[in-house]
Amino acid sequence: MRLAVAGNGAFGKNHLRVYRELETAGQGIALVAAVEPNPTRAADAAARYGIPIFATVDELLAADLHLDAATVAVPTVHHHAVASQLLDAGLDLLVEKPLAATLAEADDLIGRAEKGSRILQPGHLERFNPAVLAVEPELRRPMFFESHRLSIFTPRALDVDVVLDLMIHDLDIVLTFAASPVREVRAVGLPILSPKVDIANVRVEFESGCVANFTASRVSTERVRKLRFFEPRQYVSIDYARQDLLVIGLDDGKAAAGASAAAAAAGLSPEIVAALAAGKAAPALLAQLAAAGKADPALLAQLAAASTAAGPAPGLSFAKPPVTPGEPLRLEILSFLEAVRTRRAPRVTARQGRQALALALEIQASMAAHAERAGLQDFFNPGA
């Protein structure tokens, strides 16, 4: 499979890197070219990867490199122009998020892809975060979400506001998890260090009754990437950056009961059996067992499990489901390549990308309406 990357900026550089790593690892692909109009970045890519770098998509296509697929990692305002050319040339595409700058552009790209039977996958990276992959099979009925995505200010991606830059990741995740149409959006946002909104707070209510609160900032003093959601009898916390997952639920007492039965069968003291039955298998008790010569590994593992399940709060169980570590971009690209090979719909479809874009644009409209009601137009037009 012969691949190219359009764009060698902050995102494009990583796509180039991963494609080359996969090529070296024998994944049946070849990175053969890139498009980058900036001479400095073009020279850097050419030196690093030993491939031709073209200034325009027209030049790339004129070179007749027999390409099969490409990544589009140019600024959002150019997504439609670049992606439409490549789709019409018969390439399958992975387009960095958001899919396009407007719904009309997104619809046009989807139409071109469907007409040409092309794969069109939006680059919603967090859908491939190992913590998200681990929690999806465990979903019940999420009814309340709280998302925080904060970044230190950098001069990249300033062609879009913080909603299309950062928040759209979480919009896509929540839309997927909630699986319900949006009923109402209320939002507020302000530009701080750029001409566009840099910090935003959003409340979204779904037809199902589910509610989601989103906070996104690119002027924070720290990096935070967290999503928490609540569903019947369960609370789930996802840390995207750490690829960490914590599930808190109601403890039905089975773990503690099993541990106390095992302790009684092992001939431990009534005090220890009672403590275990109450879900109080503290580390001190486990140390006492070891000191008393009762350090049967299976028994101690069972007692430790009871201690973890009981947790610091009575009636709650704390679990950390296994998460297989991995680089989300690599997993995203592998999924894209699999879709190209099998011709099956990608894990993140273009219509899902459009859905996330539609919600982001609705949020922008709500922020604009709030600014007008609050008389904040001067914040958005400092030169007026």
C-alpha cells in the first residue's frame, strides 16, 4: 500500500513518523511522498524520510506515484480543498479532526467518498485511546458526563477555536457513548490569547435525559485530559493522558464474604474472619497472616482482592480494569489501514465525524449568542 501525507506541521510530522515505523516493521506499506508548501518544513521532511516533498496536491498527483491512500493533516480551513482533490483521484483518506470547517464541506467530502467507494476516516484520536477501548464493552447507560481538556498555550492550530481544536475529541466520545440525539446546548467562551475562543464551558442535554458538561482551555497552566461519567450503580473515570481507567460501583459483598470464608477455612482467628467479612482486609491484617505462617499465595491474593474491592468507603467497590498500553495515533492508523485493505467501514466513520462537527458548530453558535446577550462583542472584536 503506497501512502502520502499532506501537511508536515504538528500533526503531519507524527503521521509521517508512524507510517515510516509501520513500513520498517513490515506492515506492508510504503511511505512514498508528502505535500508541504513551507520550504523549511519540506526540507526537514525530505531529509528525515528520504521521500519527495511537493508544494501542492496538484504536483503530487501529477507525479503519478500510484498512491493508494493518504493522511490529510493541513490546517482545517484547507481540509476540504485538499481532501476533495485526493478523493477524486481515487485515494482513501484519513483526515485529521475536524473533518471539515463547515457542514457543507463535510457533506461534500462524504458525498465524494461514497460516490467513489472510498474510505474516509476522520482523525478522532481519542477513540483509539487504550482506556476508551477498554471501557466501551463495559458501558451500561451513561446519564451524566464531565469532561476536562486543558492545555498550555501554543501557537499551533490557531486557525480554529478551542472547540474545534480540543473539545471536539470529547464531543465525539460523548456522542458515541450517549448514543442519543442532542436536545439542547448552552455554551460560553472567550478569546484570551488569540483572536478565537480559547476557553469554553458547555452544557449539552440529550433526548435520553443524559447531560454532559465540557470544559476546554488552551490557556491553562497544566495539561488535563479527563472524562468522568456516571451510570446506574457505577462511576467511571478515564484519564486519557495516563491511559488509566477507574470504575467505582456498589459492592455486593461477595468478595469480602469469599475472603472471610477462606480465612475461616485456613484456621485464622475469629477477629480476622470478622474483619474480613466486614470488608476490612487492611494491609496490616495481610501482614499478620504472613507473620503467622498463613502466607498461602492464593489466600493472600483473595484477601488482597477483598481489600481492594471494599475500598475506603463502605459499600463501594473500586476496580481498575486492564488497559493495554499503546500509542493512540498508531492504533488509529492501523485501524485506517485495515479499513483500506478490507473495504469495511472504519471504526470512526465520516458521518460520525460530521456529527461531532455539527455539535461543535452548534456550540459556537451558542457561544456567539451568549456573547451578544452579555455585551461581550468587544472581546471578539478588539479592534472595533
